[in-house]
Amino acid sequence: MEKTIVIVDDSESIREVVGFTLKNAGHKVLSAVDGKDALKFFGGDKVDLLVTDLHMPEMNGIELIKEIRSKDNYKFIPILFLTTESQQVKKMEAKQAGATGWIVKPFVPEKLLAAISKVVR
Amino acid sequence: MEQFKKKFLEEASDLINSLEDVLLKLDEDPNDAQIIEEIFRVMHSLKGGSSMFGFEKMDGFTHELETVYDLIRIGSLEINREIMDITLAAVDHLKVLLENGDELDERGRKNHQVLLERIRKITNSKEIQEEKTNQGEDKDRELTEDKSRLLESAPTYFITVKPHEEIFNNGTNPLLLIDELHTLGHCKAFVKQHKLPLFDELDAESCYLEWEVFLSTDQSTDDIMDVFIFVEDVCEVNIHKIARENLLAITSFTSELVNFIKTDKETDVEALKSLVEDVQNQNQEEDAEQIRLKDLSSQKQKANISNIRVSSDKLDDLMNLVSELVTTQASLSLYAETHQSPELASIAENIEKISRQLRDNTFEICLIPIETIMIRFKRLVRDLSNELDKEIQFIAEGTETELDKSIIEGLTDPLMHIFRNAIDHGIESAEERLQKGKPRQGRIVLKAYYSGTHVFLQIKDDGKGIDVEKIRQKAINRGFITPETQLSYKELLNLVFLPGFSTAAMVTELSGRGVGLDVVVKKISDIRGDVEIESQLGVGTTITIKLPLTLSIIDGLLVKIDHTHFVLPLSSVDKCFEASNYDVQNAFNNKIVLDGKQVPLVHLRKEFDINENNPDLHQVVQVNYDDYKIGLSVDSVIGEYQAVLKPLGRMFKKQEIISGATILGDGTIALVLDPAKIISTFDRETIMKREQLKQTTDVDT
């Protein structure tokens, strides 16, 4: 079933490759360049999943997750964040902020889709 | 992937430039935390991207570099001259890497090594190296994993999953994890409700359920744990290996389980293990027997036939019986509801579930693809185009779409008529088409598709289309309208559906014999369908038929007015609202405000002339028909109801607003309302429009 997925990353190439993979899997993809930009998708419209990077110039991933969790409409939506092996500390911080899970960079499309299927169907 | 790579290279060069820029700033003010954060961020992006797009050298290099700045960021390392020098040299090296697309010559490679060593010296990163080797092992294991699972021999695990109450706060849906366990192998899950509080104390945002899962898989416990990787902190998971073989393949075990596992109590693992032992002993004795049986059944399977032919009479009988069953089940459910007996309630619930499945299955059996009648139309197009000397290509799409066989039967004649019209009046002759600049060959496309609980059939031709001016003239000539009547494009087009209206200038052998499109509409509405027409002069005409999936049983909304029950088809119900008696009685201009919008209201009590026991509160059911919304006021809404449609007797044939009747659980009868007809009969605006039309006709004649 088609899901509406918001992808937030300041790197255009990551946005494109994630977007490409998700679109190929039949989802609707909305992309934003940073946390602040992403908020425009959370004004009441249905969002099934948020995939966000953690390091971004305007409003980083952790702040974004906290912000989303404070909104009644999006209190329980799954949120995945993009991270690298070396960031164990960040992982805990993001989970405490309310993230559902993570995707370890670098990833192949299958890995991305497997992580997503863990939290949304 | 290549196009992304290119993009990344552009992006990376920007990143490296900005990195240099920020580094120089840092040189001026080495203690600015914000600048360090910025450097880290840029390196991180660079690393993420390069690993993503396979620039291994760049990835490894930035990774080491990033580690340095991570350490600086958290304060375990301080910026000094040496770090600055190395970083700047590293940035230069990154530029080289970028220019050469991650390739290096002899000198470059040497430089690469030297720089790496110098960076590593700074971080002295033992930890990271360890991580690397771990990763390697992981990959190896993945590779050697055998994908094909020998289920029979795979060990069985007993897994308890206890989510913390606040698990939802992280957006986790624990059911998905249980689902994922099912993908690992043979799996049976039991839900535990012993922590479920009474309804009054229940917090809808907390999770009270736990699961016990039997899983037979050749995956390791680590792999099973991997399923729960996101929820380690909010969910307690225990895995016990209870047998070396697949217990779930043993029927005596699974049937024992149903009694053994109680939904309101945690299962004792020791007790479970002893049960397993019992079953294993028992099973060994039966094994020999089973092998023999298996051989037998596999032989049988080979002889099985995948299709059988059944006469349609038998299917009709089956359908009728199912309808009766659904009705009887409704009365059982009602009886169970009024008698406080949990056993009875659970039996009734089961029967309801089974009869629903049986109903769906039977429907499915009675469905046949549209393909089956397509051959007739192909033939028709071929013969007719030869006769009329037209060149026509016929394309059928979505003919695998299935419909109830009684609907297909009722569909053939009207479709024939539409096709004849399209070939005869729609598609022009080859010369005419060439003159108009159209391809020589005309096209008729039949498209069938599902949408919600309906099937749509579209017949589209690229012929001359309908000239609405001509229709208008004709309607005036025939006295349907006066020259002053203002009608929209759509309304004009819809005139062709009026009885006695035919647009063909010349009556030909095949169509236009006075049997107009009104017959098509009539026949389609007999099978509860609708016809719509769209046309553009010179471009073509499209006729769309909307059909219900099935005729005999519909999902309905049961409502009540005074002591009488009515059923509204659920497919047209939009929302239910509450409205006071005053609002309903005094609706200004027959409009009521629902959800902040003015919606025409039909006060059914008034229309049906039921005046007793006016309630203080009415329920207004908003129904949707053809994008037209209307509110119907009733006394109360009872709930969803599977209505078995029975035709009304002959004497009620003339009335239109009721499409049938259904028998309720308690034996009383509920009338099934047709929202489309209710709109056309009771809605003021629709009536006014029609009156206008009629009045002008009267004056004319």
C-alpha cells in the first residue's frame, strides 16, 4: 500500500537516492532540506513515516523528532533516523527524543526497505 | 545510480570548498564550538555520501577525519596547530580524490597512507578498528546463511514479547514485529491479555498486550533478536529454545497448545517444556504411521484436478443458502446479545465470522471476468465495421476485472447497444477521418476497473462526438425544453438518456430504431448501476457505467425511524452527525450545517409521514452520491448490517426509493433505501430543476 513518507536530509544526493528507492517501492515521497523545512509537511496532512538525518543546519534531527512528537496528530507516527556506525551516543539521544528506529549509513535499497517494513505497513 | 553519483560529486565539491572555508575560520578562532559543529556536520555529510555511492577511499578517509572532530566536539581533544595542518592537508587530498573519482596514482596512494597514519595517531582509535573487524564477520555470516530453510528440522523457539506500556510513544507498532517473526519461519503467535485493565482504567495510549510466540526457524537467536533491534529499550524479549525440531509441524502439539496457552495468564516455561517432552514421545510412535500416510496423500494430490465445472443453477442455490445463513446468523447474534451468556456470545461471534467468510467465498465463486463476454463485442465491431465500411480498432483493457455473473448477464444487451451507437454514429468513415486530420482507423476502447466497492466500465470512441447544439435543437423540436431553458453542458448531454430521444439524423439498419439510450439506462439501473456520458465534439464520446460488485448481499448501515428499521448502503454513507429536533424541523431552506458546510437535508420522518414519538435528538446520516452530498435525518443509527436483499412484491414495483427489503435478526423487515433515488425524489434542488424542465415541456405541448 502506498505510504506518504517524509525524507529530511541536507544532502541532495541522499534525498534523491532515498526518494528514488521509496518511489520505486510505490510510496509517495515528500522531501525537505532540514528540520525547519520539514515542518511544512506536518500541518495536519497524513504522514505515515518520517525519515530524517540527524545533522542538519537549521533545526537538527533530534529537535525535529521532539517537535513532531509534541504534535497531537503525529504523536505515534513511526520515525526513522539516518545514522552511521560510529554514533552510538546519538542513537540513544534520538531514541529518547522519540525516534522509532534507525537506518545505518551506508545502506543498500534492500536494507532501507527492510528497516522501513519494520515500522510501517 | 550513475545519475546520483554525478550529483554527489557536484555536491561533494561544494562540501569540500565550504569545509576549507570553515577551517580557515577555525584557524582564527579555535574555540568556537559552533564552527567545530559545522565542520563535523560537513564531514559527516561527505562521509555519508561517499559511502553511499561507493567512493571507498573517500569514505574511509573522511571517516578517520570525522572521528578527530567528534573527539574535539565532545571535548576529549583540543584543537592545535598540528590538527589544523593535517586537516588542511587532508582537505587538499580530498580534492585530489574527488577530481580523480576516488582513484589514486602512486604518489597519491603514498600521501593517502601517510595522512591516514597521521590522523590515526591523533585519535589512536583502537575502538574503531575493532568495530571494523566485527563488521567483516557479520558480512561473512550473512553470506554463509542458507536461504532455503528445511522447516521440518528447524528448531522451535518459545519467545515472550513484553512491550512496556509506553512503547507507542516511539511510534512503534508491536504487531509489525510479531508479523516480522512470521517471515523467519513457521510461526504461531498467542496474544496475552492478563495485563489489560478494565475499560474505565484503560489508557488508549498505552500498550497492555503481550505476546507468546512459537517460532520454528533455522535462524540463530541473534537473528531473532535482530527483529527487536529498535525496541530493545522499550520491550522485554526472552527466547527459549524448546525443541530441536519443528514442533509446529506436529498436529498433536498445536492442538494441545490451544488449551495449554491461556490468554489471561503467563505461560510457565517449565510446564511448557514438559508438555513438549510428552508430545515428542507420543510423536515418535506415530511417526512411522505418518510417513505412510504422507506417501498416500502425496499420491492423491497428484491426481487432483485444479478446476471443476459446476452448473450455474447450483451456484444460484449456494448463493441463496448463504443468504439464508446470513439472515439466520443475524438472529443468532441478536439472541446472543440479549442473553448474557459469554459462551453463546463467542459461538455467535464465530458463526458470524465464518458466515462472513463463506459469503465472501461464495461471491468470489460467482464472479466471472468480463473477458467472457468480450468475444461478442470483438465480433460485433468486426462485422459492423465491415458492413458500414469503416475501419475500427477495438481495444479491451482490464478484462480480467470480475463481476457477479448475474450482473454480467444483465450487462450484455446494454453494452451491445452502446457499441452499436459508437460504431454507427460515433466513428466516422475513413475519408472523413483523414479530412479531419485523424488517423484513418477509428478506435474504440473498453476499459474495466475496480474502484472501491464498484466496478467501472468505460467505452470510449474517438469519433465525432456529440454536438450539444444539435441536441438542444432537437430537444426544443421535440418539446423537451424551450429555447429559453438554460442547461449546462452536462445537463444537455444527459438529455440523450431521455425516453424517445435519438440523435441520429438518419435511421439506419442497426441503431436509431427508436430504441434509445434510455433503454440502456433502464437496463443498467435494473442491476443497480449508473450510466454517465461525456463527449467532446470532434474528439469522441465516453460512456461510463458504474456497477456494484454484487447484487444479493450488501453491507449496510441499519437505522431506525420510530419503530421501523431502514438500511442504507454503506458504500454511499459518508458520516453520521447528531442534530436537535429543532434544527431538523426548522431547517432553513431545507439546509442543515454539517461539519461547517451547508448540506441539503431530507427529513425522512416528514417524507415518510411518521409523526409519532418525535425524539429530541435526531441522527443525520450524510450520504454521498455522485459527488452530491445530502443529509438524511433518522431517529437513531444502530450499526453496520449485512443486508440480504430480497425483492419487494409486484405491487411495490412502481415505487423507486426502496431497492429491496431485508430480514433482520429478530424476524422483522427493514427496507433498503436507494440514496440516488431519494435524492431525485426528495431533494428540493433536484426536484426544482426537474420541475423547470417539465414545465417548459408542458407549455410547449
